[in-house]
Amino acid sequence: MPSQLAREAAAWKAAAVPAAGALVPRPLAIRRQHPAGVPPVARRELWAWAMYDFANSGYTTVVITAVFNAYFVAVVAGGASWGTLAWTAALSLSYALVVISAPLLGAWADLRARKKTLLVATSVVCIVGTAALAACGRGEVALAVCLVVITNTAYGTGENLIAAFLPELADRQAMGRLSGYGWALGYGGGLLVLALCLAWIQGAAARGAGTNAAVAETMLITAAVFLLAALPTFLLLRERARPQPADGVLRLAWDRVRSALSGSHGLRDLQRFMLCIVCYQAGVATVIAIAAIYTQQALGFTTAQSIRLILVVNVAAAVGALAFGRVEDRLGHRATLAVALLGWLLAIALLWVSQSVVAVWLAANLAGLCMGASQSSGRALVGYLCPHGREAEVFGLWGLAVKLSSIIGPLGYGLIEWLSGGNHRAALLATGAYFVLGLVLLARVDVRRGHALAATA
């Protein structure tokens, strides 16, 4: 016990933060310095890493948020009363698969130095499956559900793997900036793909095609952009981890995951933050999953109107990721996230009390700003609390928390909407509770202590 206390005290001293008002040198570069024998981080790798956020964002924006979700409820499910519940159940199943597999895959990737190999494989699965969604028409519920489960599982796994490269590329004091750049590029990618899809849908009449057919064809556009934009990541990003000789890799990987989950390494603040992520990300995931469904089913928006709204929200989200990414490295990870969660509550309250067009646009853009800020700062804070050498494992746990929240949030919304006879406003109000609980749990996270303990883990 005394030796453990001594280690914690030494770590606290080494990680001490200057007093308020003290001048803190600002890092001149984002790139992390590696010891001899490890390839230095090239500037092009930072761009290649961030480009993956640009590449995969089209999938979540078009398929999950803006286009295919509303198409599934209105066309594939034929407007049935169970349509929203079926959609959220399909997403929840895919997230459950990621929850089960992500920690083991992450730990295995650390031990065998295969993060990039797995990243490429899951990306190809998501791209091919997204293109296949174009074949889903009226009544083909089973096919659509299967493809959504497969593609969203692959997307979620790839999201965890690309995040695990962050501590290898960026200095710990600059993770917020690089994470913010990635999220900003991601929202830019979603904006580009969504604009292409909107143009394709609006041009359907001129081509002599129907709107439903045009909506289905946007899946091909989404898949093509994903493939092209991910090429820099596949070609330029390097794996710096080295395979670790070990017998029974899967058994060892499971032992490490179990130890991390039980907190036996003393990473209690990281563990607390993971619980916080589960709560507030449940609200974020709900908004992402039902955005177009809510605007069309509850507010009477057309498909084109919903896409225009979400286009503007993506711009706001990119601004939020960039702006708060810079603020985060000065203000602090926890304070930045707290401001974003308060903004989420304000946006939901504004949308719930008013149905006017101006209020809807104001609330949506405020939610966009907070979405970029909360996702960027949350990922950076996990990296800040992550012990060296366990990046893929810890970010696998981060993925577990995010995907667990993505099961709880959307599925809860779908159940409330279904049980209340289609009352989307009641389901939206319940979503605000996730952000309140997230704020309460965030207050219990000591970032300084967590960073110090990570250094001794």
C-alpha cells in the first residue's frame, strides 16, 4: 500500500497543472515525438488519419441520420406503426455486436499490431454493404435490416480502430486539436456527401426517375465517396505498434479487458468517464438515429427539407468541432465537455417547447455545435486518460461505451414513441435526461488524477 501511495504522489507531482493565470507554453507542433527505432510521425499522416473521419462520415450522415432512416420507415416498412421501432432495434443489434467484439478486437490488435489491417477490412465490408442498400425497396424489410446491421457493425469497429491511432500520432497536450480537426473534416465529408445526395434526389424528375428510386441510389454515392476518401488513410497511415510475443493471444486479450473493466489497474477516473460517456452519448446517438424521422414524422418536413436542415447542422457541427477543439486544449477537457452538454439540454428544450420553423432551425444548429464539441472533446479526453501501449484496448472500451449508449438511447426512443401511440415529442423530452445524468457523472471525474494514474499504469 505505501509503495502504491508513493507512486500516486509522484505521478501527481509530475502531472501537476500550473496555477490559474500562469503562462503555459503552447505546443509548437501536434505530432508526437517517438523514441529511436520508432518511425517519426510525418505531417501527411495527420492528414491521412483525419481523412478517415471525412471518409466514413458519409455513411453515418446519409444512412443513419438523414436519408435511409426515413426511407426505411416510410418506404421499406411502408409507414407501419412499428417502423421506427424496427429501425432503432436494427441499430441496437449492430451496436450490441460492436459492444461484444470491440474490446477483444482492440486488445488483440494491440498485441499483434494489426490495427490498420482490421481498419481496412471493416471499411471494405461497410462500403460494399452500403452499396447493397440501394437494392432495398418497398417491403424488403429483412434485407434492409440485415444490411444495416452488417454495415453499422463494420462502421463502429472501424471508428474504434481509427481512434486508437490518435495517441500514437499526437502529443498528449495537442490531442484535442487533432481530434477536433478530424471531427471537423468528418462533418465536412458528411456535408459533401449529403449535398451530392440532395442534388441527385432533386434531379430525379429531370432524369425521368421517381424520388424513391433516387433515394435508394444515394447509397451508391455514399459508398463511392467512402472508398475514394479513405484511400489516403489506407496508403499513408503507419502501424507503429510492434507484435508482442505471447501464447494464447485471445486469452491474454480477454484478461487485459477484464482487468480494465474491473478497474484493477487503478484507472478509476477513466472508468468513471466511460460511464459518463454511456449516458450523454445515449442522447447524442438518439438524435443522430432519429433526426430525419423526427423532422418528417413529427414536424411534417419533406425529404428535401430534412436534408437541407441536416446540411446546415453539419456545418454547425464542423464549426463546433474546430472551435471547441482549440478551446479544449486551453480551457480543459472536462470544462469543454460540460459546456457542450449544457448546450444540448438547451437545444432539446427549445425544440420541445416550440414547433415554429425558426425555433427548429435554431435548436438544430445549436445541437450541431454541441455535437461537434461533445464528440471531439470526449474522444480527446479518453486519449488523455489512456496508458501508453494500451491504446487500442482503451479505445475499444471507449467504443464499447459509445455503442452501449447507442443501444440504450435510440431503442428507448423507439419504445417510448411506439408505446405512446406515435408521440415523438414525449420521446424527445425523455432524451434530455441522458444529458442531465452525463453532467452529474462528469462532475465526478478528476482529470488531473486520471492522467497521473495513467502514467503509472
